[in-house]
Amino acid sequence: MSSSICDVAIIGGGIVGAATAAALVSRSDLSLIILEAEDHLAAHQTGNNSGVIHSGLYYKPGSHKARNCTAGRDALYRFCREYGVPHERCGKIVVATRENELPVLEELECRGRANGLRGLRRLTPEEIREREPGAAGIAGLLVPDTGIVDYTRVTAKLADLVTAKGGNVRTATRVHGCRRQRGNLLLETTGGEIRTRFLINCGGLQSDRIARRCGVDPRVRIIPFRGEYYELVPERRRLVKNLIYPVPDPALPFLGAHFTRMINGGVEAGPNAVFAFKREGYRKMSLSLPDVWETFTFPAFWKMAARFWKIGIGEYYRSFSKRAFLNALRKLLPEISMDDIRPGGAGVRAQALDASGRLVDDFRIVEAERMIHVLNAPSPAATACLSIGDQIAKMAVKHFGLSRV
């Protein structure tokens, strides 16, 4: 590698890293490089989700998630229109199927209005069927701001903007060490040594490890949760017009099994949420003994497991039983049958867990000397990517003392 020094190195070529890079090169005259461990961008969380543009319905008003989701959602719609990225603001309905879900549905509506969502409207059972003839529920909530997009294409366009401004994108370049050298940072990578003045860690599933390699205590551990999907067979996709969601369990950071019409025309059903025995473990049998050892020797993991073990067993049962998965889906779409669904893809969520055993709910971004570390950026990070990237860029300009254009 050349001995030249770049101004900023961004570790991680997912959508948050790409959006951060695009925001930086648009506002500062600097040399920048994105380092992605895999052989292509958006290889993990970004490229393995169902492409929902979230509205901001679920998040506590005033939280980082709420602010970034609502701002990022509108910015993403503008971005897609400007650069011709296929997308659709199709809306979704959240469906209550039991009486005890009605207070949560009402709370969601209140949160949505507090977060500035437009066109929210309660639905009767008849109105639910008007919008989604296959769905059944005792009450619903229409959320028009929700949409669908291909986040891999968004990431590719962001990377194009970075390279057009003189930035560099390097794939197949895994960072496995970092040390200080004469006031700069020396990154040890599979592609050779890279010297940089400043570093931004957007490493997703590896973000806590990257922080530790950089000499920073992240104070969280990334726990991987795999979400497995089924998909509707083509001849039954007509059962779902747009997006149908259940009322979520407020005690969990997951939204429950739902139906999502995707931008490519398919319909996904799911996901469940099971602990993954490998950080990039997309298959049921994926296993990494070092990953398992690192998780199981973290005392907070067992505190978390003690609270959620019953739910975890149910999720694993659904993972191995198509019938159990189908029964969960039938709560929203009663007429669906075993022949209507087939195994689909899977994604792994990087969920930060703190020392108390609490699943970190909000985004967590921390500063260190010459560094910024994004340590928790779960859903709706893809929706909020442009807002998060802009926020990190502003932090970098201030924290690193970067010059503005």
C-alpha cells in the first residue's frame, strides 16, 4: 500500500458507512477511503433485509431513532427520486388481532403523531379488508408514509457519489488491527497497511470488535440475531397488496412476523428472531466457536437470556417448524396454507447488549481520540441512513477539526 495518508478511513461498506462517506465528501475537501471486508458492498445487514422504508411509527418521540427515522425517511424518498432508484411509498397497515393489543395500537398511533407521521388513520375490520382483503383483525392503523426500496441499490448509488468526489472504495479489505503512529492511525488490513488521520467505524456486526482493536472499550457486546423469512409462492402473492404488520410486543426490539411486498415484486413473510451461533450466520446450522465463546463468556448475555428464554424457545421452534411459522402468519392472514409459502432468505441483526443485560434500543455513536464508533445501528438504520450519515459527518467535522468546502 502507498505510504500516503488519507484524511478519513471508514470501516464498513454497508449503507451507514456509504451514507457517512457521501455526506463527508459533499461538505469537506478531504481524502477518504471506505474499507469493506467482503468482496462487495452491502454484504450483510444492508443487503439482507426486506427493503422497508420505515415511517417512524414505533420509536419513542425525541429518541435518536425517532428523529433520524423521520428525517431520514423523507431524505431517502428525495434521494431515490433524484437518482432514479426504484422505490414506492405504498403504505402499510398494523393489525390488532386481540383485545389486549388495542392499548399498544393506540400508543403506536400517539407515537406516530408525535413523530410527525402524515395520514395516520384507525381502521375498522371492514376497512382492513378493503385495503388488504386477505387480512383479518379487530382494528388496524393505516401508515401511509411506509415504503419499499432496494437498499443495495441505494448503497451502490451512494458509493458512486463518493467516488465521483474523489473518494476511494476498497472491497475485500478486512481491518484486523489499528495502532497509533506519529500522530496518525495505522490500519493493518488484508490488503496491506493504510495510514489515516481519522477513523470512523461503521462495522455493523463487527463494530464492537473493531472498537476494541482500536483500543476503545465499546461497553457493549454485539449479539447476532438471525431473522428467517418465508416467501409467498408467485401464484399467491395476490394475498398481500402492500405491507401487513402485527402489533409488536413492546418488551422486545423486534416487530414480529409480517408480510412485505418487495420492490422486485416478491412477498416476504416473517421474520422470526433467533440467536445466531455465528455473527454472519445466515443458515440454521451456521456455527463459529469463537463467536459463541465470546457471547457465552459475556455475563450480560445470561442476564438477557434469563429474561427472554421462553420467547427464545418459541422462536427456535418456529425456526425448525414450518407449521409453527405458518400458524404465526395465520394470525394476520388466516387463509394462508402450507403450500402458499416456501423458504426465503435470512438476515442477521447486530444487536448491542450492555453490561446490565439490556438490549440497547437506540442508536449508539461514541467519540474517541481521532475516532468515531457506530456501536448500535439497528433498524431503522437503513431508512435513516442519510440522516445518520449527515449526523456523523457533522460530528467528524467538529471532532476531527476537518475543513469545510
